[in-house]
Amino acid sequence: MDRKMANRKLIRLSQLRNKLATENLEEIDWVTFGVIVKKVTPQSANNGRTFSIWRLNDLRDLSECVSLFLFGEVHKEHWKTDQGTV
């Protein structure tokens, strides 16, 4: 993990909103971790393609969640991932 995180900045999901407002994250190599705390049943978009929505949290501040929309190949590969997975 030390090797994978070398020269990267860890930003907790609960800090993401604040960091987006105060820093230009496009200029830094950063990483975050989240736990799937809620999954919405896959839905169909207007174009007929299916997508998933996950709510992620870092378990530090349960009031701060990030919604992650999965489309295309990512949806096909990961839609069965269990709630509670990191």
C-alpha cells in the first residue's frame, strides 16, 4: 500500500466537497476510499441503457455521502458488487 500511495494525496470522502471548493484537484494525484452504503436497483436511462447508482461513505461522517453513477462497461462489470464492499 505504501508503494501504491507514494506521491499521492489521500482525500477522505467526507472531505471531498470542501477540497473541491478550495483546491484544484486536477493538478494533484489524489486517491479516496469509500464503502458502498446503499445501492439503488439498476435503472434504464432515456436511451435504454442500464446504469447503477451507489452511495459511498468513508464511515467517518455518515452524513456525507457521494453518489457514484456506473454506466456502460463499468456498470456491466460491477453492478452485482455487494453493499458494504470497500
